[in-house]
Amino acid sequence: MGDYALYIWPCYSAVVLIMSVLGFISWNSKNNDQKKFTELNRQLQELNNQDL
């Protein structure tokens, strides 16, 4: 890479860091959505059982 190594390696590091942060945010959001979905499903089941 020659003289460009001082530019290339920090860029690679930044991309890996940004992709890791975005992956964590996405994973955390998915887990939160799954918890909300489960809670709403439970509430729906309770409402359906009340109607019977």
C-alpha cells in the first residue's frame, strides 16, 4: 500500500467500528420490537378471553 497505508488502515478501522455499532443498534432494536410484540400479543389474548 505504500504511502497510502496511513490513510487506508484508519478508514478500514472506521468502517469496522461503524458497522459494529450499526449491527448492535439493529440487534437491540430487534430485541425491543420482539418484546413489544410479545406483550401486545399477550394483551390481545387477554382481550379475546374476556369476550368469551
